[in-house]
Amino acid sequence: MSLNDTLPRSGKIGFVSLGCPKALVDSERILTQLRVEGYDIVPSYDDADVVVVNTCGFIDSAVTESLDAIGEAMAENGKVIVTGCLGKRPEQIREAHPDVLSISGPQDYSSVMSAVYAALPPKHDPFLDLVPRRQADDDIGIKLTPKHYAYLKISEGCNHRCSFCIIPSMRGDLVSRPVDQVLREAEKLAMGGVKELLVISQDTSAYGVDLRYAEREWHGKTYQTRMKSLCEGLSELGIWTRLHYVYPYPHVDDIIPLMADGKLLPYLDIPFQHASPRILKLMKRPGAVDKTLERIQRWRSICPELTIRSTFIVGFPGETEAEFEQLLDFLDEAQLDRVGAFEYSPVDGATANALPDAVPEEVKQERLARFMERQAYISEARLEAKVGTVQRCLVDALDGELAIARSMADAPEIDGLVQIQNGFEAGLKPGEFVDVHIMGSDEHDLYGEVEFDD
């Protein structure tokens, strides 16, 4: 029997985590603090004394999902603490579920813990209570991702005021983490077996601007709290580093040489959102489309292996057929590798809701279908060009004879996969790097085999 088996436990917590990777990191921190405080995390409503629901509230479908999840937890358990982005609209939650125990917004870890204490007071231990409690931010703690990859959140909030977005009203203005703090966390993750870091924030390009790019030391070297300097530090860890949510600003050019030199994964997740200068202006987004195309070409000339993923909104208020055609033309010219698209959906509190000339629902649906058909052709052709090459891959799972992996061009959950046909025969395991000979493709995935030495 271990010492942990003899210590008093504080109770059992059920946990539901919804939303984006940034919310997932919030969930990891809350769960870590709960464990530090002596609470057990349990997988079912029946076993839980209290349930915490970390919500999303960005678009209408996310709000509905969050309210449904709260309702399910109330029905199955009855003692529910709500946190996360939807917590910024407590009246909406109370209207649907008036008996929830507590409501708090995103990143409000102390309010969550206070609500847990009120509902389920921590057990007193005369020995442990003499030791200062650790904070979740000081340790990598519980991860909700597989052991071999992790999200690395470098900042909270956003200084932009995109007309379709309400994230700043939920998560506030940009607050960057000092670069040495981020690098220490990344190093702990790498030492714990993480092989891939996924850098996330609301705007990775803006990292450090609020701190005036303050300098900090890590391993005897000075680094600025700035995107390029952070990437240089992360490259010292010898694992994959993937950048998400990068705005298309000129200083992005500075990190492309790091990708060409193999110090950073040749991958950029840049939400371009549209290609019409007028629509981009209405969105309050960067609108120099011609310069964007020039820069994409320049990036690829420096780093031919570069993968670019993006997201777009179709049917934004006032979007004409001609402006939608501009978007399709942009796809043809940019030849982006991975693309997601959404019909414009009014979000409660977004300034775009007041714009005139709303696009009819049937037109939005028709445009989305045309958009995805055009991009499917592009994606399929770009993947087909990889047939016959050898791709470095990271194994995620085994499925019978197959190993399911991802190449440098594939972020987890949102991009494609590499199905390794002889993965079991090759003895592959999750978290292992392997070179795969690509033998086939479709519009989403690659198929290949590990080549054995004769």
C-alpha cells in the first residue's frame, strides 16, 4: 500500500470539457489543481459528487452543445459547476438551468476551485496542510491529450476586434506568458515524453506585444517574448513544434527560414477568412490579398515543404456573388493544403450582426458546397503529389494491422492521417517516429508502408 492510498481524499469530481484547444488547456489546469487539492477525477456522472462543465460559447452551435451538456449533467448528477466561455453569459445559462451551483468565465481557475470547496469541502490532513499547495500553472499536471503530443498555450485573449468574433469579450485583451515560463513548460513536456508541441493562442503572431517583447533568460541564453525568439528556443528541444492561429503579418516571414532549416515544423495555420478586400474590411481583418499571395509564394520558395492550413467564412453579410468568386479564385492561386470553411452564423454580441444585406441561408449553403468542392480538388491534387515520396510520421494509434500516423503536414484532430498498412508487422507504437513510403492518397489522407531493410 502506498502513502497515497492512506491519505484522506477530498471527494470525486466529474469533468466535461468542450470547445477549442485553448479551452482544453484550461481544463487540464483545473484538473491538475483538483488533483493537487486531493480530489479524485471520475469518468461517470454516477460516481461523481460534483460535475464541472467547461463550456464553449463562440458560435450558436457551440452554445447549444454547452447548454445540452450542462442539462445532461444536471439530469444525471444534479450538482454542476459551470465555467468557460459561455460563463461570460450567466443569464443565458441560468435561464436554461437555474439550479447550477456556480458560473464563472474562462481561465477563472480560482472561482472554479472556490465553487468546488463550497460544494465538496477538501478533507483536512494534518501533515499535508503544513505543506504549501502547488498551483496548476507550476507543473505540467494532467493532460487530456495522448502522451506524445500536447498543446502549449502561450497567451490569453486578443487585441483584435474582428466583427464576427466575441472572443475578446469572453477572454479579454492579449496577455502573453513570459517566454522563459513557456520554455520551461515546454521542456517539462518534452522530458515527460511529449514528441510534438502544438503552439496555440488567439493570435500567435502578436505574442509578446503586450510585454513589449521583454527579454528573459533560459539555460543561460537571452530570449525575447516574441514569436520568432520563442520558436528558436523551442527548436532546442529536438521535438516537433507546430504553430496554430497565426495572423498573416509581415513578421511571419522571419520564421520561415527556421522551417527550411528543420528547426520548426513547416506548417502554418493562418485563418485568412476571405479574399475580398471589401469583405475583409467589414470583418476588420487584414485585407491586402495580393500581398498575401505574394508572401505565400515567397514562403514556398524558401521552404518548399511548407503546409498551409486556413479557415474561411462564406456568406458574410453583404457578400456578393462576385466577391465569392474572388474567394474561389484565391483558392486556385494560393493552392492551400488544408482548408476549413463555415457559413456565416450570427453570434450574440458580434458587431457583424448589425451589417446590412444578410445573405439568405440557401445561398450560404450553396456557396459553402461550391467552396468545399473546389478545395477538395486542390487538396486531393496536393496529396497525390506526395505519392512516391518518403514522409516522416508520428504514430498516434494502432488499428488492427494498420498504424494510424500523421506527417509533418497533419495536425491532430483537424487534418488528415497517414495509414501505415504494415504498421503492426513493423512493430510500431504510439509516440514513435517512422519514415513511411507513400503509396496512395485521397482528398484527405495518405497511405503507405514502412520499408524494411533487406
